[in-house]
Amino acid sequence: QVQLVESGGGSVQPGGSLRLSCAASGTIFSWYRVGWYRRAPGKQRELVANITPGGSTYYVDSVKGRFIISRDNAKNTVSLQMNSLKPEDTAVYYCKFAHITVVGREYWGQGTQVTVSS
């Protein structure tokens, strides 16, 4: 059974940093592209960043230069380092594992709250 456990959310002042982590168990980590999504109050869920098994990355324009996604294949963990946080980054953040060849085989983390406020 695949399990994803997120950690690292919290509250921070504008300009601060947080690091989110998503640890996977019960599957072959390298079979999955991993994305971080967020859902802000009253808004649709959006893709923030993702990373392929080979390490290629994508970032939504609003976080480019501030967020860094990385993966540790030995520890089955994907992280999102968030710097220069802004109030508009406030949201619940979710990690998603999507199988690279099996369409529809995907798993979501439980979500972690990030609040940026002075």
C-alpha cells in the first residue's frame, strides 16, 4: 500500500522560509513524477512545481526563483524549499505522485498548511 506523509508546514512572516517534505513508502520511488500542488482559500488547486525521476523540474511562474523542488531517491523523499515567502503563498500544500507510465496511477499526500502573515 502506497503511503505519502507530508511534513514541514507552518506559519511564517513574509520573506521567511519553509521546507516541505513528502516521504513515500510502499512503492518504487523512481517510477513516479512528483508534484507539489496548493489550494488557497477560494481558489482552485494549482501545480506549484514538479520533478521527474531524472531530476527535470518545472515551476509555476509565481514561484520561480523562490522555490526549489528536489528529490532524494535513496530516502524516497521529495522536498520543496520555499524562500522569500509572500502572503499569496498561503495555502494547503499537497504532494502528488504520478506513475510515469501507468496513466491514472497517482497518490496524494494529506496536505500541510502554509500560512504567510505578518
